[in-house]
Amino acid sequence: MALAKEKKQSIIVEYAQSEKDTGSPEVQVAILSTRIAELQKHLREHKNDIHSRRGLLMLVNKRRRILAYLQRVDETRYKSVIKKVGLSK
């Protein structure tokens, strides 16, 4: 389930480090978190949608790997992203 272009742009603007930043770990985690939330909502209604559940697991693992990288590289950025996105770690 892809995000709408406008929603994705607003997330990028909110989490970007600079004006042309679209791929920093902060932006990636924010976009993945939004997609995960939408997929979770979808799966509450469609409990037998196994293919979407696999996609959800892949997104969660991708976000986990990006967060592990960010924690390894810069602890303060990691903590700020966790707090800003609203994850519990």
C-alpha cells in the first residue's frame, strides 16, 4: 500500500535534515512508520490477508535495521527519531 504523494511529501518536509534531504534515516523511518500504521489498520479489517501481513513484517524489519544503523552511528539522532515518530524503545 503506497502512500499518497502529498502525504509522503509532508512527511519528508517534516523530518528532512536539509532542504533537499529525502533519504536520510530519519525520513526513511518516518515514511516506513506511516506505511506500517496504514497496513496495521488494513489488517485489522482483513484478518486473512496473509500477503499483506508478510509485507508488514518486511517493513517492520526494514525499519528495525535502519534504526539499528542509526543507533550505531549517532545515538542522539536515534533518540530524537524514536521520540518524534512515537516508537517505544
